[in-house]
Amino acid sequence: LFAIFAFATCGGYSGELRLGVDCANKSESDLSIDIAFAYPFRLHQVNFEAPTCEGKRREALALIGDFSSSAEFFVTIAVFAFLYSLAATVVYIFFQNKYRENNRGPLIDFIVTVVFSFLWLVSSSAWAKGLSDVKVATDPDEVLLLMSACKQQSNKCLPVRSPVMSSLNTSVVFGYLNFILWAGNIWFVFKETGWHSSGQRHAADTMEKQPAGYNQGGYNQDSYGPAGGYNQPGSYGQVGEYGQSQSYGQSGPTSFANQI
């Protein structure tokens, strides 16, 4: 959806500005000079005519600048991002087993997500700069400077209507929102690759090996260990006199009974 909004607000744009030239000779004036332009903003191909205020002669003029490269790059990235998102959604829903087979699907998804995040940032920045130049090139005050009639003080040149750029501003906003969306999705795709879980298992194995190595050190094998009698009270647990006193306890009554 974010990709659709991005390329729709940019690729479907068309704008118009209107200028007015009030000549000293009122019959030569033209107060409604309409100049229309649209995507992909090859403004140098946008032609219009303006009065010269020298009889009925009119001059052919054109806007300045070609900003199609940044606009088309932005729209292209948005279209391909939309197509990939659509294909990925189908794979997630209907081909989950194929997606996880041999970990190839998550790996490809991770790489493509990183690439699209970078492309969204580059294309949005390029289009933001291109849009700034488009605003300057279509500014009515700047276009009036192209007319020869406006260079004469006896004539009055007026900007009647400026082009509305709100949808183009929205396209730049959606471009950066797409960058944030794709960049944030890198983490979730990274967890699908298995690298995240393998890293956690490696950390857990490391934590398990550390206590084993610590107990095998010299802490338990000191003078209080097997070398001394403190931890191995064998003589105490198997005392001859007290451990074998059962025979004495058993022979006492037997000899006593024989004597009786």
C-alpha cells in the first residue's frame, strides 16, 4: 500500500500555472497564459506562447529543466517494490514450505529487503531534490523572466495561478515512509534466516561451557580436595572400631547365652 501511494502520487501528477501579460497597448495583452506540465517533468519540452507587446506577434517559449531521471527512478523503485511485496505475500501464504526449504527463501528475502531499503533512501532523496528544482522551474515569477515583454517597464506581468504541488510533496513523504518500513522489516526477515537463532544457541553453549571449565580448575582440586581428608573423610565414614562393632554387638549375646 505504501508503494502504491508513492508511485501514484508522483506518476499520476499533472499541474498547471497561469500567467498574465498586460501590455501598454491593451489590445495586445494576454491575461490567461496557461502552461500545463506533468510527469515525468521534462519541462524543456513544455512549450507555450506569450505576447511580445509589439503588435500581434507572439513568441514561442519553453520551460527550463529536465527532471525526468529522478522522477522515473523513484516511480520505478516504487513499482518494483509493490510487485515484490505482492509476490512475497503470495509466497508467505501459499508456499511457506518452499520458502523455508534449505533456508534459501529467507536468505533471498533478506538480501532483497536490504537492497530495497537502500534504493528507497536513494530514490526518495533524489526525488526530493528533483521536486525542489521542479518547484523553482515552474514558479510563475521565474517563468515570467523568460518573456521579452516582461523586460519592458511599460508592460505589467502578473502571476495569476501557481501549480498545486501537494501530491508531489506527499510522494516524497511516502518515499521516506517506505524506507523506514523496509529498513524496519530487515530485522524480522533476519530472524527468518536462522542466523539469529544460531547466534543465540552459540551464546547459550558458551555459557554452558564456562561453568564446566571453572569447576575443573584448581578450586576443587586443592588441599581441601582429594589430597586432604577434609573432603574425603574415608577414615571417618569407615572407622574400623565403630564400623565393625556390629560383630561385637552380635557376639556378646551369643557368648552370654552359651555361658548360660
